[in-house]
Amino acid sequence: MTRVALFDLDNTLIPMDSDYQWGEFTMSLGWCDGDEFKRRNSEFYEHYKAGTLDIHAYVRFATQAMREQGSVKAAQAQARFIQTVVQGVIEPQALALVRAHQAAGDAVVIVTATNEFVTRPIADAFGVPDLIAVQLARDAMGELTGEIAGTPSFREGKVTRVQAWLAERQLDWANTETVFYSDSINDLALLEKVTHPVATNPDEPLRAVATERGWRILELFT
């Protein structure tokens, strides 16, 4: 039976929310009004934690600054963000967990509600080619529009996107042994779908569910 290890990213493999921190980073570059951006960024993050986030509204907000700056400046900022913010928070135990699954022959996939622009370089840093992330729509010139292309990999959308990934490989839930590591109650639908759910650095709502159902709880970060 094929084995697939699925990983959420933010606060699961890395001890931060990369989407939120990217917003803070662009604010530090002077790409937006600092006070207003910080207020709205924090407001969206609280909605995410509460399970009430409008993912489409958030993506429009989160991509506005880089859409205004254009793709060249956005790519330059992305490289600086990975070097100065992300590299410093990738911890050895997280890398070791990913490597252990790879060494065992498991297919490893990062499944995140953060957009592909922010997360593709992070997945690369973990040595994970397979990334399921929010796909950003682009216009005829290749510039971001602020909209989402296809089904967002958020909440129940993660199940849809993983199912599509499996189908592309002539796999399905029945003939695949799956494990999913996540910190967030937002990922409950996918945690309930996989063979082995692992509540990883779980938020309080997920910790309560995992405890009640006897799921494994992994404290990856101390």
C-alpha cells in the first residue's frame, strides 16, 4: 500500500504563520500603511484562529501590496523574506521528521492554506517538491489578480485538493495509508479523512478534539 505523509506548514513544520509574517515583512518595506495594515492583518489572523476566515477576502488583502509593487519587486522581496525570516525558524526536529518519512519511502506533501508565492520556497527549503497551496490567479501578463485559482486548500478544500492529488497518481483514500500532521482546528476535515491524524503543536480546540478521540499529539516545538 502506498504511504503518503501530509504536512500542514504554518505552526506545524515552522513555528510561525508564514502568511502573517510575510505581511509584516512587506509592511517593514514600506509597501503599505503600517498601522492600517497591521490592524487588518491581525484581524484576519484572529478570524483564521477562530475558524471564521473568508479566504478570498484575505487573499485579496494579502496580495495587494505585492500586486501594486509588481512581480519583479515581489520576487526580490520574497528572496529576502526566505533568507532573513524563514531560514532562521526552520528547526532541526522538523527537518528530521520530514526526512524520516522520505527515508521510509513515503510520498511527502505539504498541504497549506497559505498561498503558493509565500510557501513554494519554504517547501523547497524542506526538500519537498509536492506542495498543495492556495493557487493565485494571474492575468494575461502573468501578474497577480488578487483572486484564487481553483479550490483553495483551506478547511474542507484541503480534502478536495488532496483527493485530486491522489487521483492524478491513480490513488485513492482506500488504497493509500495516509498520515496528516496539523496544528489547527481548521484542518479537522482532513484530519478526520486520513488513516493516521497527528495533532502537532495543536491549538486548544484541536487539542481538545485529539484528546477526546485518542489521536496522537506531537509537540514538535518546545
